[in-house]
Amino acid sequence: MNISIDQKSTTAVSEQIYKQIRRAIIAAELKTGARLSTVRQMAFDLEVAPNTVAKAYYQLNETGFLELQGRKGTFVSERWRSDKREIPDVNQLDALGQEYIFATIEAGWDFTTLISHLVKISENISGKKIE
């Protein structure tokens, strides 16, 4: 997993870390039980303060994506799949989808590339080939 920090972004660095780890877990790039770097190591690797990483890890623990096991380490949890969460309404999902589409257009993607990428993401998440 590769985390990149955009120092020019208006999104807090801890939130950027949180979102990227969460996406990696949902997309199964990080498997259940996988051990993450220590807070200090990740902070060193990303060149950020340890408190910034600790905040992201804590938030991931609170939302069921990670298990913080003290000296044993930090591990990807299965809880996020079964925890009862508030389901976003259609308007929230539409806004997220539009944000994604606009970002891909800004990156120069055409719609064929966009659809191909969405299929790939869906296959990674579901583990099933889409025909």
C-alpha cells in the first residue's frame, strides 16, 4: 500500500491517511489480519508527526477498519463489514459519484477508461469477474 500526502490539499493530513487506508482495506489491497506499520514508522515514512498518524489509526479503529492491539501492533479488522453503519442516502452517493467522475475528467480520462476502472474496482471489492 502506498500512501501519498498532498500538502497543498485542504483536507487534513490525518484525514488523507484515514481515507487511503480505508480505501485499501475496502478494495482488499490490505487483507484482514494484515499488520500495519507502527505509528512512528508510518509517520517517519510519510514525513508527518506521529500524532497525525495516530489520529488516523484511532479513527480507523473507531470505524471498525483496524484493531489496535497495543504492543502486538495494528491489524486490519473484519469488523467494518459487519458493524452497523449509517447508510448514505442517494443524494450523498450521487455527490460522491459526481466527485469521482469530475476528478477522472480532470485527470484526462475518457468515459471508456472510467467505466473500465469502475469495473476493475468492483471486481476487486466483490472478488467476482464482471462480464
